[in-house]
Amino acid sequence: MTAEVQKYTREQIESLELAPGFEREMLEGWVPAVASEDELKTALEKAFDYRGDVTLTLKSGEKIEAYIFNRTTGDTLAESFVQYFTPKAEEKRAVSYADIARIEFTGKDRAAGKHWEDWVKAYYEKKAAGEQHIGLQPDALE
């Protein structure tokens, strides 16, 4: 038994899209209020989802420019931690939520303005121009 391969036009493929995308929150440059425990937790959740560096100011006054890649939430701020990378240290580090006084979304948001539709458009433009062996590749970070 052979399966027949259905070929679709670009318009047919686009009409098959059932789930619309969502708008990303523009966080670059944002300095959230973190006066309450809930505000701090919300800001750190957004920092975890952010695709850029943030600057954490600790209650000790120390500033850490970092990329947050993980978090562990406990019952209290002291039992909750964010894990981060920093350009100045090779190893992963962690800091307790209880030690954080301020969060600034200081780094460039690497995901801002990048949409699937833009990638597909670029693919079809290359294909229409006759390019061979093309694919949808992410933009270089720098």
C-alpha cells in the first residue's frame, strides 16, 4: 500500500494555521516595582522567560548582570532561587529571591521582533529567487 503525498500551495498551508500567535511583552528596559513578595515573584518569572540579560541589585548593594536560565520556587523567598550565567564567571550561579532588591531588564531581548511569519517570508523569497538547499535558519546573535 502506498501513501499518496498531498501537495499544498502556500495559501492552503497558511489557511491550515489554527492557533494564532501571541504578542510578546516588551520588557527590554523595564524596571519593575518589587516592593511586595508577589511583585518580586512575578518579575522573576518574567526574567526567566526573557531572552536577554537582566541586572539584579542585591540587598547588599552588589549588582549582577546575568542571564537567568532557571528558577526554583519554594514556600518562602529564602527558599526560592534563580540560577544564572554571567559573562564574568564560567560556572552557573544562584541567588535567593530574598537577597534581590531590584531587577532591571537591561540586555537586548533576543526574541523581540522575531516572528515565524518573517522566517517563512524570507524562505519563500529565497526560493522564488531560485536558491537551492535553503532552510529556515535563525538569525545570528551578533
